[in-house]
Amino acid sequence: MATTTATITLSSADLLTDSLSLSATQTLYKAGTTTGVEEYDMGRVVVPAGGSPLILVDATAAGNDKAGKIYVANKNTDETNYVIISMNDTVIGRLYSGDWMFIPWSQVDVSADIEVKAPNEANAVEWVFFHEGKTFSAA
């Protein structure tokens, strides 16, 4: 069994009237179990400016109704450039240079691909999809 752990730490001395210090850790498990997720897909792609969104994770092969987590990072160094992350034509958000996201994804809707689009300038994007396995259909 693989053990993959995600940790996020948030801290600020001046966001609130008191100091802020939060930390959360989560082990990535298969759905409804304490067995670690053992598979992942990853990549780095340069998303061209304008045009149609690129599919980072194809929902048709993702393993319907299984546990999955998506990490996406915009590696562009120009703070004015961003990418738009969407799922099933619904915008999840914008990632500006250096921004990243980590979200759960259950792949219930096979038309709900994870897509990325760069409206202004080409952006390098890195991504990892941690998952339980894929569903393959006969050709």
C-alpha cells in the first residue's frame, strides 16, 4: 500500500488582529477505505494562448465514482498571466503565476473533464491526478 500525504500550512502575522496559523494533513485513501491511493498520472504542458481548452484529465477513463485528487500549478512567472481551470464547462477558478490548487474529484460525470485554458499568453502548467485506477473500454 502506498502512502501519499498532502499537507497545507497557512500563516499570517497581519491578516487578522491576531496571528493566523493553520495546518492540515490528509492521507490520500481509496474511497471508503484506509488503503492508500497507489496510482497517479502527471504531466507538464504549455497551454497556448487563446483557443480551445486543453483536457488535463479525461473523465471517461478516470475510474467512475472512485476517489481522486487533482493538483494543478501555473508555472508562469509573469504575474499578469493566468489560466482558467474548468470542469464540464463550469469555471472552477483562475490560477495566476505561481498559483496552485488541490481538489477532490470523484469522476461521477464522464463528461466532466478537467480542462485548462490560457486566454492571454501561453502558460506552463504542471498537474498530478492521484487516483484508484482507471476504467478502460474495449476498442
